[in-house]
Amino acid sequence: MALSTIPFSGLGADASNQGVNFRNLIINGDMSIAQRGTSVTGVTTTDGYYTCDRWRSQTDIGTWTISQSTDVPTGQGFANSFKMDCTSAGTSNADEVSIRQYIEGQFLQQLAYGTSSAKSITISFWIKSNKTGDYTFSIKNVNSSQERLLGFNYTIDSANTWEKKTFTFSGDTSTSVENINGTGFEIYWWFSAGSALRTGTVSNTWQNYSAGNHAISTLAGLGGSTNDYVNLTGVQLEADTSASDFEFLPYDVNLQRCKRYYEVIVSGTQKAFGFGGSYATNVVGFNLSYSTKRAIPSLDITTGTDYYNIYTGGNNLMTSISASNFTTTQATGYNNTEVTIADNTIGFFKTHNDSNAYIAVDAEL
């Protein structure tokens, strides 16, 4: 198989037919994957993942609806964008409003940072907002010996209009990206930032990290009005001196890449998620399998009366499922507090009659 085609197996024949070479260091840059759901309301003063996979938001001002939107630039091939929509206003630039993606250090070794061969990188993206003015994009190299930072300021010129932004940065010859499965780069789009993040200078060349150099002092600021919103899509970060066309991956390939960090095992009513039985009186268990994760994951689960069930010819209803013995590919699911069942009874596990039942595993950066 040529090096220009897909570099690992089992992710869809369509990818190799297209000559995919994974030049985009961003995962899910077209916002097509949203395992957690398409919309979350009432998001405030939190940092987390809500809709589009791999995309993390910070909303320390106001209250927001975060969604996988169908508003996209015309004729570019995109079907979705990531949208943050302010529904209750705060004071813009009193604190942080941002969109982020974190990239594993081991995926960035091709950049050869910390050597004389350090490669230039180019960022390109499509953005839309109601509010014109100055905004900042920045990248932080989370090196444990010396963190580094660079960024560029750009202008949203026309309100409510999709605009493409592109910028190229020279490579960092002085500081490497650590070869780890933890965070190498933190990528930021700043829409509001408190004064502590805007006291220095945004530099388009790598400099030692200082929090005040994250954003421009004249940041336009979102979150001060219920009219405020931002849409983002078509994000591509590549090792090159210019921007290439966006690299569209087949849906199945994109989904599998996202599952390295987060995977929904089951969601909704009457959905099976395992087969097992009782290995002691009133104790049930099953094998919980999932795609290979970046690291040992944790369980992400909703709980509620009769959300889950081990069906053995009759219902054995449970509020929750616990898990232990996690590896990167499987865990042991169990319940030892809620069922009344004889030893050595087999059955299959499923959600019951509540649409809020939900089990996932989380290995996000």
C-alpha cells in the first residue's frame, strides 16, 4: 500500500480509493460527527465537549446553546458547522469564550519541532458571526519543559457572512512537541477573553508561553448580547506553507477517528448493549467492548429509575450500570446493588423505557 493512502486498516475502502493521506492534523474539521447529540441548551461557565466530536468549548460569559448546525458556506462541500449561540448575555471580554481542539503529541512528530528541519504549518477555516471586528487564533505547545505559544489576529469583516481565513506559521526550531498520547497542541479560537489573556502581544512566531499573549487587546468580544453567535467549519491544520483544499474523509473513517476519544455504546430505549449473567446471587456482569481508545477511558452514563435491564425471561431493572477493569478496548460492566437474581442466570443487557438512557466511554484529552 502506498504511503499516500490510508495508513491503517479497517477504516473503509473508500478512503484508499480517494488517496487520503491524512494531511489534516485536525480531527472532524468538517463537524460531521456528533456522537453526543446535535444540540445542548443552557451551557454556562463550563469547559467541555457537547456536540461535534473533538470540539471543546469554554463559555464563562452568559448562557449558550451549542449545536451541530446545518448553516455552512455555499458550494464548499460542507454539510455541518459547529455553532455557539448566546441565549442569555453577560459582559463581553469579562472572561473567556472560546472553541478549542487538543491534538496528541504523537500525531505531531512529523513537524520535526525542536530541530533545524522544523516544518511550517498552515491553518485554514471558515467562520461566521453576527459581530464584526478583531479576533485571535492561537496554538499552545504543551511541552512539559517549556510551553510555547503563537497566534494570529484576523478580522470578521462582514456580519452574518461566511469568510475563509488562512495563515501560515514557521516551524519552531527550539522546542519539540513531546511524543506522547497526551496533549501536544492546544488550538484556540478566542471570541472573548478576560484582561489577563490580553495583556501581552500575539505573535505569529513561536515564543515562550505567557497567558497574556493569547489574544489581541482589541478582541471584539462575544457573549455581551443575545444576538451573539459564531459558526465554525472547514478547519484544516497542515504541515505546509500554503492551504490546500479541505481533506474530506469518508464518514466511517472520520467516525472511527473520533471514537479513539469518545464512543457512545448505547443510547435510547430498548437497545441491547451486552450479554452476561449473574456470577453470584444478586450480582450481574457483562463484557463491555469498544473501539481502541487513546488511553484508559472512564464511563459516561446517565442514571434514572429503571433505565437499564438484564432480561432473563423477565425484567431485572436497574438505575445504573457500573464498570471496572478498564483497558483501552474493554471493561467489566456490573451491578451488585439493585437486582434480585439467582446465581448462574444468563441474559442480555439492554436499556429499558426511557429515552435518556445513555452509556459511553470517554478518553478525551
